[in-house]
Amino acid sequence: MGKIRFGIIGTGNMGRMRIRNLHCRIPQSEVIAVCDMREAQVKAVQEEFGIPYGYTDCGEMLQNPEIDAVLIATGADAHKDQVVAACKAKKHIFCEKPLAKKVEDCLAIEEAVRENSDKCFTVGFMRRFDPSYAEAKEKIKNGEIGTPILFKGVSLDPSTVLDAHLEGVKNGIYVPWFIEMGSHDTDLARWFLEGDPEDCHAFGGAYVCKGLEEYDDYDNGFSLTKMDNGATAYIQVGRTATCSHVESEIVGTKGTIRVNSVPRKNYVSSFTEKGYVEECQEDFMNRWGDAFYNELENFVDCIENGRSPETTAHDGTMSLKFCQKLHQAYLDEK
Amino acid sequence: MGKIRFGIIGTGNMGRMRIRNLHCRIPQSEVIAVCDMREAQVKAVQEEFGIPYGYTDCGEMLQNPEIDAVLIATGADAHKDQVVAACKAKKHIFCEKPLAKKVEDCLAIEEAVRENSDKCFTVGFMRRFDPSYAEAKEKIKNGEIGTPILFKGVSLDPSTVLDAHLEGVKNGIYVPWFIEMGSHDTDLARWFLEGDPEDCHAFGGAYVCKGLEEYDDYDNGFSLTKMDNGATAYIQVGRTATCSHVESEIVGTKGTIRVNSVPRKNYVSSFTEKGYVEECQEDFMNRWGDAFYNELENFVDCIENGRSPETTAHDGTMSLKFCQKLHQAYLDEK
Amino acid sequence: MGKIRFGIIGTGNMGRMRIRNLHCRIPQSEVIAVCDMREAQVKAVQEEFGIPYGYTDCGEMLQNPEIDAVLIATGADAHKDQVVAACKAKKHIFCEKPLAKKVEDCLAIEEAVRENSDKCFTVGFMRRFDPSYAEAKEKIKNGEIGTPILFKGVSLDPSTVLDAHLEGVKNGIYVPWFIEMGSHDTDLARWFLEGDPEDCHAFGGAYVCKGLEEYDDYDNGFSLTKMDNGATAYIQVGRTATCSHVESEIVGTKGTIRVNSVPRKNYVSSFTEKGYVEECQEDFMNRWGDAFYNELENFVDCIENGRSPETTAHDGTMSLKFCQKLHQAYLDEK
Amino acid sequence: MGKIRFGIIGTGNMGRMRIRNLHCRIPQSEVIAVCDMREAQVKAVQEEFGIPYGYTDCGEMLQNPEIDAVLIATGADAHKDQVVAACKAKKHIFCEKPLAKKVEDCLAIEEAVRENSDKCFTVGFMRRFDPSYAEAKEKIKNGEIGTPILFKGVSLDPSTVLDAHLEGVKNGIYVPWFIEMGSHDTDLARWFLEGDPEDCHAFGGAYVCKGLEEYDDYDNGFSLTKMDNGATAYIQVGRTATCSHVESEIVGTKGTIRVNSVPRKNYVSSFTEKGYVEECQEDFMNRWGDAFYNELENFVDCIENGRSPETTAHDGTMSLKFCQKLHQAYLDEK
């Protein structure tokens, strides 16, 4: 089998990062086409990476028979139409998370994917491919903590992003945090606990950025969810932290696993007048670079070996539903 | 002013530990009387510590005019009558936590205490006097983390205690874990967040010790509470941990404080084939010895200097109410 | 057997701390006599603790036949005469470290102790009784790290003490740091490695407190010692740290044990703008309080049960010799 | 300026890793030639990476005028001739560490490099480019710890490599550990302390792998070095650790920086029956992948911008001399 030939839809930061990985670090793949509504952007990316085909129309790109696989790195609103079209064009599809912003879109994607079931489809919940999360999952599979009964997911952005976020909310670009950031932890909760949400409660508030309140948004959200198998998920999201702070804990009947309990920036620690200090993570790409790479490598490997990617369109749907339940619970209990 | 002369009611482990502290480590106090229904026990303790007066009847002891202060270290069911009697006898009173098992008893205590208001009264939520918790509170007071918006309290016993606990439950000795162990975290939540519970949700289950289920008890409980000032409390209790694990986190608008995030047994760490290992706390007294001592020293100091102890009978009432709300929430959502 | 009756020589901070422990926390012992050249001090201590006998002359105190054991908490220069006299008076003896400042004094003590060999004698290297060091030793005895081949001992005082130290050096009160602070690590090295120093090398300097140089003293000293059994000791002392920082590491052929690698002040940690912060130890007594208590309790237990204390006068001699070798190596290689 | 065109000498693991980085992750560079005595190997690498030129003779490759820069990834014995030839051919040169095994070879390299001084030359001490070490250096430059007075470098391999190592020693492939592994820490010591070794002492032994002794080799070496500026370096190397353990500490007059004090494998930690556990680093490439990449990127940037690489041939010479002094000190004091 030759190299898997990719067409990329979307040339923002994520799209270009994906191209870099496919192009440079995954020898079994190559990027032969790129698509973006912004023509200049298309040309720039073609030039930077030596990509032969450029498109401003997604439909057009999908007709290119040389393309084996499509990577969709556009905004969530655009995913449904692009996935459905790519399914019809019988491509393998890697779609960034969240799968969509509406459940009906997710369901339409699920259906299209079902009808293209001899091709690979996955949605990019990259945390599952972070070496630490992958190891945590492996340990749990091996029974090291018994049966998981509690997932605690904390995903916090530094407060430095607050102003820009408020602008985004005002402009209708950003969705509330349980839906945006929450998509990761809802997926992790389902993945680790192997269940779906049954009963959600959520509190929180716009404690620091009061302006969020009138948009039904908040800068901190705290939630508790009973899963349908009797386990529980505590999911906390926020945007007022001192660093980029994503940590998780899975409590089992026989032990507990933590991931990134202290979000250390690197291997440096210092003794200063303040005491013992470890600087913390600020750079999103630094933390998740390996995960982004690993999930793509895994996707290429699935195509090559006819394996089905573990993360399905249904996972995308269920994550969104879970997020919406958390956000609704917040609104109900406000 | 001479030494504060204490009479002790109850000579179990807690009572004797208290005597040791009053007798040996707090020079401004002395223990001159001890009371227990078990006469042999009374005599043994009198002898061990050289305590002049011994009683098997609490009322009798309270008539001893040499006694300035009473320390009540009996079971929670007995507290109400003893506190009320001690109030009538115009003694300073230190009552172990929980204040009582019924809210009506708490209220009766509150009333008696009000009528004895020129004497000191406190209830022994010793965690407030642990050097680390005290420092956390101090930092928060100093504004180091801004406004507290979330308290996370985790209190876990090692699974080694499970069988004995089930026996206790069967014999009606033990109350459910949100009420027993939860009393600490509910008090901490109120103390750190400076609010009272408004809306509680709780899940959990008898995951390991199935026998608990028929007693409406559980080996793990997870709860989320909205406080009346908009803050949130996550309280987790359990009895299936690998060690004695009590940790807390207070999240503020400007920073976060953790207490005992890794419950290290001591200062030893090892590199072994398993990796880097720190053994964990198993010994309750070892962890809280300083707290038990500090709170008693503080109580004696309050008496000496006419200060009112910070922890009031009302705190005892409110902690119990909070615990009951958590337990009820668990039952409601079961 | 009745209580062990102690006479205390020296009523400085150490002496009074020892009295508090013997008096209050070790029920098998009582302090019946206290001796200090300063009469007012003697009276004050007698009153504070209710000690019947007070002396300003050590020889006089030793004639008191009610005294079973003597605790010597004077300056190291005074130890020899006091120990020799106490041996002649057939007392059990607990002598603070260092045993003496001259090797000939140590040897005189060793001889006197030999002739009083049916009584207990020990020298107060309290670190051996710190719960963490004791556990480290136990683990090593149990073979958990194989054969120890390297001891690394780091003992640092905070730089806040530097000025006072220079004054002390100018006034001839303080000895160089390899001899003063080094006494602990030389003893630990011998204890953990079960060998004696054969070949010492040492560097360092008066990097911050230049004034020390003319007294052949230094604010940091770094040394490497080959032990006579082929193991190695790295001993580092200093007075310019950001906290009170005493850590040790024992490297074995199969694993490594560390003690107090991060000298955490307590159980608190914080997320601040600086990152993840753990405040560090500043209070000497806080760190070693348990050790001081445990070693005294062990000594009383030795007397009661006719056991020989593990730490001998010879250990005191060998520690001093080791310290002197380190200091001499520093001078030689300067 | 076009891309920097590289020719690679040596196609072992290091060479191929370098090609991957140049080829895939550094867009300003391309690999156009590869050289190895083993023809099949050359062809395989050419094919894998699409490299146009292949050589089995280094001199031949150096005559290719399209090549701007040469990366030498052969054994240390071969470095001198290759560097000298590459200098004569007026290429930029990146030479893996150690620079050579003999000081005279180093000096010959230094001279050749001087005569090719308008081209870039560097030697691959990659640790300097590890993000954590780079940050440590930056903090020190910024005065955060005052003047560095002590460097502690610990470089340990897991004991799992011992048998293979002994074989290598028997076959004359491996040099003693102070020279092999020590090259990193000697370079770091010089880099952080900004001085050169004046007086070295070293102990150690073949504690576990007795067979090393007859080759004047050892499985653990402990050394103390006085630098010519009054600072001190403690360098410890070993091959009997429980993991791949490389940690460093730089002590300054005002603070201390540590790098990788606990060599955590990833972000996972667990609570198990053993206690709190963090698995440790085993994979060399995992730990240093970023460093290998960063140093190469820096080298390419130096060429592009006419900057001189910080790490010079002289650094290579001085590191070797330092290593030899340590090894000689070990032999002298044996």
C-alpha cells in the first residue's frame, strides 16, 4: 500500500499543526490537498509545505480521486456538511472535536458515517492519546485500580484569556465553558467510567468576569453527574486559574490514578524565598503536542491496517449531549 | 489566675488523649476529675494520671465547685444531656464533635450555651487547628487566593476498616459516612467558604462492601453543594482507600490552596523498581496529633483570656444539618 | 521499678526542652534536680516545672543519691568534666552532641564510660530517632536498597543566621561548620554506611559572608569521603540557604532512599502566579521535635530494661574525628 | 538564502534520528547526502528519507559542493579525521559528543576549526538545549540564584544495561563511565559554573558488576572537583539505578535550582498499596528528544544568521580533559 494521501479542510492553527504532523512526522502519510475559503491562506500553506492541490471549495476537493483521507479542522458549525459530503465521497475522515454544536448535526454525521462504514472515521479527542492518559487507561484495563467509581476532571484556563473570551462570547463565537472545554472531560468521563450520564447537577458563576453572566456564561463551573452504571463524574471547568491546568483523577475500588496533578511546566524546580517552586504549564501545544501527534498516527495506522478507530462519531454525539446536560443543569440550578 | 481545672467526661481513647494533652502539654491546665460509667475505668485513669476525683455519675461531678471546665468525650448521643447539665453548672465546656446526632439536640445545646454565655463553649472540630489548615485559613484571610469559590474536601479511610465498619452499622453504632466522616468536611466547607448549604446533590454507593446497602449506607459518597453565597462545595467521603487520605482544596478567584494533596506518611521517599514511592498516612493520631493539642491549648487560652472560642455550638448544629442534607440527597437520588 | 529520676545540667533552650519532654511526655521519668551556674535561671526552672532540687555546682548535684540519671545539656567544652564526674557518681548519662570539641576529651569520656559500663550512656544524635531517619535505617536493614554505597548529607541553615554566626565566630563561640553542623551528617554517614572515614576531600568558601575567611571558616563546605569499607560519603554544609534545609540520600546497590528531599513546612501547597509553591521548613524545633522526644524516651527505656543505648561514646568520638578530618581537608585544599 | 543542505556521516541510531529532525522538523534544512561505510545501510537510509546522494567514503562526500553543512554521527574515534577533512572542505560542522577520545585529537580539531572559522562548528552537548536545562541557565543568567557555587550532576543508567556494558568493556568498545556518561555532566558543570576543573577527587567501585574491576572500570563513581573560580562540582555517575535517572542541581548564593529531581516518566501518579507512586524515566530518547531537536534547530539558525554556536570545539576538549581527570582521580585514589 502506498502512502495515505490526505486533503485538509481548514488552515487555521489546528489545520497547519495537523499538516506538520502528517507531513513531517508520519511517513506513511502525505498531504496532497488543502482547502480553505481564504484563497491566500490556501496558497501560503501549499507553498510552505509543498502541497500540490489547493481548493477554496470543499466539494471540489472531495471529488479529487487521489485523496484517500480528509482531515476536517474547521469550526464545529461546519463539520456536519463537510463530514456528510466526505462520507458520500467515500473518504476516510478525521474530524476535530467537538463533532458539532447541535445534537441533530451529530446524528446526521453518525448516519452518514454508518453508510461509509468501510472507511475509517474518528473525532479528535486527543487527550485519549496523550501518553499519560493512555497509560492511565491501560492501567485501569489491567485492573490496577479495580472498578472505576469516580472520575474527576478539572480543566482550567489561565485568567489571562478572560477578556478575549468575553469578546468572543459577545460576538457569538464562543459557547459556554461546559460545552467548549467540557467536551474533553465529558469524553474522558465516558471513556474511563464506561458509562453515560444519567443525572447532572452543576453550579458555578461569573465570579471574576461578571460580564459573562448576561450571556448565561460563567467563568467557573462545578458539576456532579451520576452515570448510568452507578459511577460518578465530577467535572470542573474554569477560566480564572493561575496557569493552564488540566488534571484528572480516576478513583477505583482498589486504587486511584491521577494525571497531571501538579501541572509542571518542565523538569525545573527552585528553592526561592517563596519556598519550593515548580512553574506551571501555560502552553497548550506544549502539553498536548504528543497527543495530537499520537492520535493522528493512530488514525493513519487504522487506515493502513483496516482497523476501526476507537473514538467513534457516537462518542462525539454523546460528549456533546453530556456537555449540554451539564450546561442545562447549570442554568436550571442558577 | 490559677490553673484551669478540668473534669473529663468519658475515658475512651479520645478522653485519655485529651487528658494527656491537658495534663502534660498545657501547663495552664490541670485535670482534677474524671467521670465514666465504668468504675474500673475511672480508677485506672485516676491512677495513671494522678487525678484526685473520680465519678461514675456526671451530675455528681458537675457539682464539684473546684472544676472550672468540662471536657465531654462521650458518644454523640450523650452530648446533649451532658452539655445542658454542664451549662447549668456554669462550667466552661469543650465538647467533642459531632455536637449531637439530632438537630433538636443541637438546638437544645445551643439554647443552654446561650444561657451560660459568660463561659466558654466550643465543639472539637480539630481540623481547624491543624497547622496546615490554620495556615490555609490565614492565607485566605490575607487575600492570597482572592475570594474562595470552591471547597473540595476528600476524607477517605483505608479499606482495612470496612469489615469492622459493617459490624458497627449492623449493631446500630455507626451512622452513615456523610454524617460521621462528613462532619469534618461540612465544617471546613462552612469555615473556608463562609456560607451555609443551600442545595445538595449526592451520589455514591456500596461498591465494595455490598452489605452496607441494606442499611442505606455506602462505602463511597460524592456530593456537590451550592452554598448560600454562591460558592460551591464538593465533598467526597469513602472507606475503600489505600491509606488514610484526607485532603482539601480551596479554589479562589486568584489562586488555589491545597492541604495534604499527597498524604505523605513522613519525610521518606524511595526509588524502587515500582518507581518513585512515598508511603502514605495510616495513623489517624499521627496526622492530627498537633491539631488535637492546638485546639485544646486554644480553648484553655480562651478561658484564661476571656475570649470566645471561634467554633460555636451553632457551628456544630450547622455541620450536622449539612451532613444530613448530604445523606438525604444521597437517599433521594439513589 | 519506680520512675527514673533525672538531674539536668544546663538550663538553656535545649535543657528546658529536655525537661519538658521528661517531665510531661515520658511518664516513666521525672526531673528532680536541675543545675546551672546561673542561680536565677536554676530557680526559674525549678519553679516552672516544680523541680525540688536546684544546684549551681554540678559536683554537688551528682552527690544527690536520689538522682538516677543525668542529662548534660551544656556547651561541648564542659562535657568531658561533667561526664567523667557523672560516671564516677555512677549515674546513667545522656550527653548532648557533640560529645566534645577535642578528641582527647572524647577519649577521656570513653574511658570513664567504660568504667561505668553497668549504667547507660548515650550521646544525643537525635536524627537517628527522627521517624523518617529511623524508617530509612529500618528499610536498609531489611535489605530494601541492597548494600549502601553512598550517603549524601546536606545540612543547610538559612542565610538569616549569617550575621549572628559571624559574631559568634569572632567571639570564639562557634566552631567551623563542618565541625558544628557536620557532626550530624558524619554520624549519619557512619550509621548508614557502617564504616569509618578513610580519605576526606573538602572544598567550599566564604562566598557570602567574606568575614568568615580570616577565621578559617566558610559559609559553604562540600566534601567527599571514602569510607574504610569502600562506600562513599558526600557531606555538604552551608549557611546561605533560603530555608532550614536538611536532606539525606542513601544510595544502595538496589535502590535509593531520600529523607526530606523537599523540606516542606507542612501539608499546604499553593498555586500562585509564581507557580506551584510549597513553603519550606524554617523552624528547627518543629522539624526535630519528635526526634528529640523519641531519643529521650528510648534512653529512659534503655535504663528501665537494662538495654545499652545504640549510640555510644565511641560514636561521639568518631563523629568528631570525622568532622575534624573534613575541616582539615578543607584547610589543606584551600 | 535557500535551505541549508546537510550531508550526514554515520547512519546509526543517532544519525537517523538527526536526519529525521533535519528532514522533518526543521524546514530551513534538508538532507541531501548520507555517508556510511556500510553500503546497504546508505541505500536504506537514502530510500527511507529520499536523500539523493549516498557515499561510502567521507572524503568523496565532502567534495560535493552542494553540501553546506556536515553532521558527524560516527563513533568518537572517527571524529578527528572527519572534522579536519570537513574543515578543509569549508563545511559547517555539527559533531556529536564526545568530541574525541584523546586530547590530542581534540586539539587537532580545535586547530582545524580555527582555520575554518567563518563556518559554524559545534559539538552536540544536547543537554544544554533541553528546555529545562535551558531555563535553568536562563534563570541563573538573570541572577535568580545569585552566584553559582556548586553544581551537582547525577547521571545514572538502569542496572538492566549492566551485562551488555560489561560485554562492551571486554570488547574494548566502551570507555569508563566518568569518560562516557561523565561527558555530559562535565560540560554542564563548566557551563553552569563558568569555570574549569582544578582539583579532582573521585571514589567509587564495581559494587554490583565485579567483572568491571579488572578493566579499571566501575559501576558507580562519585567525584568532587574544585573549579578554578572557587566553585565546586559534585559529579556522580552510575549504572545500577532503578531507572534512567539524570538530575542536576545548581546551588547559588541566593537560591537553588534543580532539574529532574524526580525523574517522572510522565504525568501519571497512583495511589497503590505501596503508597503514592510515580513511575520513572526509562527511555533515553523520550527524555532528550526535545533537546536533540532544539540543538539542531539552533545550529541551523546559527548558520542562517551567521551566529557562532555557543558550544565550541574547546568545550569538547575541556569536557574530555575534565572526564579524564575524574577517571584518573578514581584510579589514583583506588
